[in-house]
Amino acid sequence: MTRFEINFLDDYTDASLLDEVRRVAAQHSGPSLSSGTFEQLSQRVSVSTIRRRFGTWKDALSKAGLEHLYGGRKVSEKMKAQPAKQLSKADLIVELTKTGPCANWSRNDESGAVQRTLDHQL
């Protein structure tokens, strides 16, 4: 006889979402649980719902007590803050000119646009 399984959660509380993360983690035998793997194994809730609720996949794993299953890159506070989004156009241009000797940034006098040419030296 075929077993019937509900493919949605009864409620979407933090506890229910974290229980679903734990349920999927218990099914998965790999050394880490990526958001992509979770998306494939969970028919009940999407990764986007988990991220909206907890901020990041890493934070969701941590709140579920599964931080040891995080296999992604380390996310620093600077990366979370994304300070470059706060830069003005003028400040951004100054930062771009600091990118190194292989990138030549110049401003088009007519349009004011900033253009880059790369010098590839192998």
C-alpha cells in the first residue's frame, strides 16, 4: 500500500520551518546540507521561505542546531553589510580607480560615463 505524505506544512511558524530543516537534514547523508539539496529534498517548503524568515541559509542551519552542516563560504559582517551599496557615484569611481594596474578607468568627457579597458599581460 502506498504511503500518503502531506507535501505542505500545517503552519509556517519558526519552529515548524526549523523542524522541516531538521527533517530534511536527517534524510540527507552528505557532509553538508546546501540550500539546493534542501530544495530538492523538501517538498513542503521552499528555500526562499527559509531565507526570508531567517535571513540566510547559514542562519537557518544555525538556528536549527545544524551549523556543522553549512558547507558554503564564510560570510563576514562586512559582506552582510555590503558597504559598497552606500557609496555615492563619486566615491564609487574613486574606489574603482584603486582596482589595480590591470584596470584602466577613464571618464568620457562628453557623456560623463566611466569606461574600463583591461590590459591583459600573460
